[in-house]
Amino acid sequence: MINTPSVPKPGESTTLWLIKLLTGPILLVVALIHMAVNHYIGSIGGLLSHAEVVAYYQSWYIPVMEAIFLTTVIAHALIGVRGIILDLKPAPALLRILDWIFVVVGVGFVIYGMWLLAAVAALG
Amino acid sequence: MAEQWNITLVIRRQKQGQQPYDQEFKMEANPDENVIDLVERVWAFHDKTLNYAHACHHSTCGACGMRVNNVEKLTCITPVRSVVSNGGTLRVDPMRNFPVISDLAVDMGELYRRMELVGHHPVNSDRQEAIQKEFRPAGPADPGEDFIRLSDCIECGLCMSACPIVGSTPDYLGPAPLAGAHQAGLASNPKLLDIVGGTDGVWRCHSAYECTAVCPSNVDPGWRIMELRRMLIGEKLKSWFSPRKSVEVSK
Amino acid sequence: MSKPRIIVIGAGFTGVATAHDLALRGCEVTVVERGPIANGTSGRTHGLLHSGGRYAVKDQESAIECIDENMILRKIVPTVIEPNGGLFVALNEQDVAYGEDFIAGCEACHIPIEELTPKQVLAMEPNLNPGVLAAFTIPDGTFDPLRLALSFAATAKKHGAKFLLYHEVKGLLMDGQGNVTGVKVLDLPANKELELHADMVVNATGAWVGEITVMAGAQVPIQPTPGIMVAFDQRIAQRVINRLCPPADGDIVLPQRRMMVIGTTSFTAENLDYIPIIDEQIDLMLERAYELAPALKSAKLRGIYNATRPLIGSGAPGRSVARTFKCFDHKETDNVDGFVTITGGKATTLRAMAEKTTDIVLGKLGLNIPCQTMDYPLISYREFYALNN
Amino acid sequence: MNTNPNIFTRILSWFDPRGKTLGTYGFMLNRITALGLTLYLFLHLIVLGTLAQGPDAYDNFLKLIENPILKFGELLVVAAVFLHGLNGIRIGLNSFGIAVPRQREFFIGVVVLSLIAIAFFGWRMYFA
């Protein structure tokens, strides 16, 4: 017989899916802006030097946008990769460890990213 | 005598505990007959130890699902003309993702158990089955009352064989049971919401739509999985904003 | 006396129903079948839950069996039945004339019918032939053949019956005095031969019974009579549509899921394992289907197949042979004990056939246990897979 | 269902194209681009650490990625963003029951749009 609903508590998958679903479009818009910036603003070729990057981060809205981009892309990516791993049906114990790794990596990189943003903005 | 083609039929053979191997049969075939007729002729005239599942021969029982040239087909309604040309080769394999009993016969037990788990109705009201607007409702336009008839889903397992995720994830409910849950209606069984919304439910589906591509009887599991997602998201948002009084779910 | 051990050969309607009745009455049953469930005639019936109407004039014994069993099946296994009733329609004067005998016949066989005016019947089924002259309602229905068989098999399994599918009977085990004591079976998937002993062997192989009886040096007057059936890919009616006439080719078209199935013809064949489709018969079926419901002209063909009726009686071939069933105790007919053959009958009468067979089998074993299957609800056909014995 | 414990055959089964329709190619593309983008994401974040170490660290890192292979890698990332992003929108909308019967055409649109964008970005990166 199929085992009881899998280890994570019911309804949790819907929440994770919703996060992935909501971060997706935000992420795509910001990513396109992010890529456009790299190729247009600044000298013809985009942000091609340290100085130009620092100058780019001097306004208030760019760091906020980049921070949103940072958190949404990390959340989306990790939930997605977790989904792929779930497709391979890891053992519940392994899944619990992996969940911990995902959380640690996710929060860790968000903090690191925020610190980097602040540092670059401060250089201005 | 109707037109006769010469074709080579390659059947995947496997007896318990032995390595699978391909067996070739050169035979004459009428392009308008169905693949199951060829398999039956091989059984009747060449090799009575060939095991294959079949019963109704007109797509109501769902027993004769196989992979024909690597595509899941209900072999009783797959004309020879549609899968091979004169002088060509036709490959028949058992369905994927089900344990093989022997040769082309697979054990569909797990699919039946899950259909029972989600409470799929074997007979259902005609209107309830033809719920999707794109469906042409079975039967005359509007004969007045609603009729009870055998469900669209014939539990043939083709979608379960075609789905890439069922292949890698044994516990994933799979397209047919999820479509069965949608047909049964989430309100029919309060536990259903958590089974369908769990990690082995609709969130494992990755929109390959292979199930809808191979479904021989209009169930369109892909569409029904997305409908279940819409209901689940609705339920989740409702539970965030107003505590979940009763599981009131729109069909 | 411990539980009687019975082997049933064949897992078509008769086999699974007999296994259910035997198990319900406390026997230890093993069903042996060379293929999957209902892969023979049982699978390939068009699925008519017969009301007996077609036989109400010429074969009232069969008709009464059908209507009684029709009502029982609706009660004990509703989850595999489309209970939408049926119609007998007259398309010409000759049909209308047949009406009187039809009414009298149904009366005699307590088959409830109701006459309709052409306007009424066309309102109920708009896709009928507009030229309909008279019509009667009839309690016909449709069922899914495999699921009907699985329902009986699942309930039998719940009471301990064992099903050995893909096991082919190679021979009968006999004792010194020419009585049957078991079967020699080849397990096809494992390619192993094994011997099963039992107090009684029931031969329920339908049209193939001759192939088993010959193993015991016995014989039955079986007359396999195949008939063609054609399935269309559109359901253009909600009820079974019968032509108001004596049994004839292509006299019925019935709805099943999203299809209509037209049947049938009647001819003879030697090799029962493979009966080729005869093209002329397809054209005949199409012509008769279009007569009953012209709307089918726009439908495409979905499946074409033959099913072999296990008719009994060495008399004239084809239709006039009795449609009822018979259980042969080979002790009486061929002085071979421990061996019983049950064949003939209609799909709808599978429960009654099982009851009669079980009565005979238990009688031969000196047991007298009443039958209860007439009001014993069958469990879900899916349980056949959930229970693993 | 598939009781095959071997993890690699199960992963390979995702990418077996035999007898598959467009939807599965969408699924395969989405999966490959997802893994590629995630790898790039974390590499990108780590590498940008050089920004904090001052102008020379970052500037000669920029020279480092001028070589053609890494430049082509960047183009792949751009391609992955468009393909994964637009296909994700398709799956997202489908999850609300939108455009499901037209999901095949939707996917073809996604691929065409992405190819145009990739061509545009490629031209800018190599020739502008």
C-alpha cells in the first residue's frame, strides 16, 4: 500500500510551491534588468570596471532591487533543486539533513550577499 | 482479401529470473487491423508462452496498454497503419514503471490501489466526467437528465508509463490517480486534500504533459493536475486569510 | 471433513463467479488461467446487461434467467454498470408486427416494458432513426467486462480463493479408475510445471471447454459460435438500442463509456484461439448501425473484434441453439468422477451459472450449503490487486 | 511503481527522448537550465567577493573572464535565463489553469522568443 503522506507535514509543499511560484516572475523581471544593466549602462559595453560597478550602486533603489533579486533567486533556486532531489525519493532521514543544508546555504548566502551589497555601496 | 503488408514485429520477451531479449516475427498484416491482433496472432500461431494482457479489444477495459515503437499505446485501438509502413519494423515493449510479470504483461496492482486510495468513481455522472469545457460532452446535446456512465479513465496505466517523474519517483501518485482525485472531487474525502497536496502529489508534476499526450480516452490528466493545483493554491490562500472552517472547494 | 479443495479452470465470467460462490460457501478454491482475467469471450462481450428482451419470444427460459440476474447484478455490483435502460425500436412494418409477440413474451417472462410513441422515444434519444414507428423501454444496461469479472474475482480472493494467472493447464491428473484428481499446470512466467490436487475440478473455460474435456476422455456438445462486434468512437445515445425483431445480425447497438458498440453476427470457426475478422461482416454491422442510429455515420471506427459464444447443443448451428447454460457432471455423462464442466449461458447469467455449478459440486461432495451470492454485495474490483494471495 | 533502486538510471530516464512529445523537451530543458543557473548563481556570488577586495582584484578578474570559453559560458547563462524563465512562466500560468490546452503552442512560443533574445544578446556580446 502506498505509505502515509510523505514525511514533511501536509500543506508544506503547497507553501513551498507558492514561494517558488511567486518568486519566479519577480526574479525574471529583475534578472532581465540585471542583465540589461551589465550590457548597456556605463561605457558602451556595460559595467566593465570596478569604478563603474561602485557608481552603479550609489542610488538607494539599485541596492534594494539587487537585494530583492538576491533573496528571490536564492529561494527559488534552492526550492527548485530540493524539488529535483525529492523526485529521486531520498530517505526521510537524508531529506531532513538536506533540508537543513538548504536552509543554512540559503540564509548564509543571503547574509553574505547583503554584506557585499553594503560593502560595495559604502565604497562610493 | 484486404490489402496485406509484410512487417517485422519485434516483441520484448522476458521470463522471470531471466534477461530480457528481443524476438522477431516476420508476418503479414492488414494495415487496418490493430496491434493487439498481431500480438494475438503471434500467441495463437507461433508461441503460446507469450504472455500479454488483453480483455475487451475495444478500449473499455484498459488491459492492453503497451509501448509501441517506444510510445505508450492502447494496442486494441492502434491501427497497424498508424505505427508502421509496409515492409517496416514494429517494436512492442511492456509499459515502463510497472513490475513486469513476464513478456508484455505487467503488474498494474499499484495503479489500482492508488485509484482506490483517491476514491475515483468507476461509474460517474456524464456531466461530471465532461467537466472540462474543451470536452465534447458524451452523448446527445442535452437529453435532460444527467446519466450515469462508466468513467472516462479506463485505468490503462499509459500515463503512468509515459510520465518522466513516475519513472524516477516510485511514491509519486502519478497522473491517473491525481486525475482520479480530481474526478472524485476534493470535497469527497477530507484526507484527499493532504494526499494530493503532499510532496507525492501534484507538486511533483513538472508539466511534461506526456500523460495527456498518450491518454487514449480524453481524461487529460495534465489539465486535471493543474486544476488540482489551482484548487490547492486557493485553499492555501483561503487558509492564510480566513481560518479553514470547512473544506469548501469549487469543482 | 476439512474445507473441500476445488480447482476452477478458466478465469472468465463463469470461472470467477464460480470461484466466488465456492469460496463464499467455505471451499478452498484455486483458479487456474492461461492468460489474464477475462481474456477470452468474457472480455470481448459488448457488455450488455441483458434484460432477456431479445429472447422473450423464442427462448423464454434464457429470457427469465437474464431478467432475474439483471436485477441481481444491479444490486450486488453497481460500480461497473451503466444502469440507463434500453429501447426496442421498430423501423418497419415487419418490426411493428413483431411487437405483439414481444409484448406477450415479455409479459410471460416478467420483463417490465412500456410502449412509447415515436415522438416520445425521439425526445429521449434524438440520434435514433427518425423513421422509428414504435418503441418499448426495456431494463437493459451496460457493464465493463473486465471490471465485472474482477469484482467477482476480488470478492472470491477476499474469501481465500487463489488466482494462478498465466498458468496453462497441460493435462488432468487421473487416478487408476479414470477419475480426475487434479491438474498438471505450466507456470508460463516462470516456465515451471507443477501439479495441483483437488477434491473436484471445475472446467469453466467457456468456448474452449472441449479442449479440457478431451484430456479426461469426456466430451460436451459445445458449439463455439463467434460473432463480430464493432465499436464507434462517439456515444450518440444514453440507452441500449435494440431492433424490434427476432434475433438477427446487428440487432443491437449499445453505449459504453464514450463509445457505441454494434453487435453481432453468428458463424462457425475451428481455431478458437484466433478468429480473423471477415470484412463483409464489418460492412454489415455498419449498415445495421446506421439503420438504428444514422448519427453514427459521422463517427469513426474504434475497435473491431470477434467474441466466441459457448453455445450448447449439437442441433442446428448458430442462432436456434439454446442460449441457456448447462452444468455437466462427467460422472453421469462419461463415468469420470471429480470433474464437472459448466458452459453456455450469457454474460449476464454468470452468477446463476456459478450457483448451479456450486450446488452440483457440493452435492457430489455430500455437502448441502445454501447459496448467498444473490444478495451478497461484491467488493471493489480494485481489491483484486490490493489483496495479495 | 518503478522499483528500480539505481539512481542513475532513474536520472537518465528523465532525459530519454525516445517517443517523447514537446512537453518532455520542455521538462528536460527546464531541468538542465535550472541546474546550470543554480551553479552559476553561487559561482557568481562567490566571484563577486573580489568587488569588496578593491578595484585591482575585481578589474583583473574581469580580464580573466574575457577568454572565449568563459564568454561563451556567459552566453549559455543568458540562454538559460530566457529558456528557464519563460518556460517557468508557462508552467506557472498552467498551474492556475491558464492556457493548459494550448501548452504546446505556448512552449513553442517560449523557445522562439528565447532564441531571438539569445541571438540579440550574443550579437551584443561578440560584435557590439
